[in-house]
Amino acid sequence: MQIVNTECMATFDDVARIGKELPEVTVGQWYGTPGLHVRKKGFCRLWDERTFEREGVDPAVGDILVVMCDLEEKQALIDAHPGVLLSTPHYDGHGAMLVRLADVSEPDLADFLEDSYRLKAPATLIKQIETD
């Protein structure tokens, strides 16, 4: 994947640009917010205002991106990236974690997106990125 900027403060445009480097990724809506799909399966999405309110998170933290993750690795990932990755009670017990786009580096964002993609993409597409 091409990394353009290692500074923090990613946007959904960065998410889309990085994600579209993976095979058959499309940008669309998932739960009514901008998200990325692979063969019509969502693998990341932005929170909307209603979600901030429901989760009791101050929108001043900036954009939050939901990505898929291995449930067994979730807490270790969050612990390894304090302030960047988090969860809320709504996501407890689920293979999903939250990425604060204001604080994530582009290389880390690319890794989180690829990991999320791998959990939703069919094996034939995963093989394509492993041979590239």
C-alpha cells in the first residue's frame, strides 16, 4: 500500500484512498454512514452524530472509524495503541474496535484497514494481496 503521509489527523478521504488499494473495495454507506465494502460486505464505517450520542462520547474527539478485528486480539491491540484505538460497551464481545482518526498514523490506519478487510474478504481476494 502506498503511504502518503505519516502524520496524524487522517480523514475519511484517507480511509477511502488507502482502502481502495485493496482488491474490489468500494466506497458506500454502511448503517447510514460512509464506509468501505468488499463484495458488498462492510469492513469499516464512520460514526454519525447519533452514534456519538448513543455511546456517550464527546464528538470533539473527532471522527471515529469502526473497523473489524479478531476478538481474541482486540484488547491487546487497544492496549498497544492507547488513545488511538478504543472500544465502548456497545462493542464489548464483538470483533470490532474504534479508531480515532485524529490520532492514528497513516501506516497504522493502513494496517487496521487491511486486517479488517481480511476478516470480510473472500479467500480468493486475500490471496491476491498476499501475492502482490
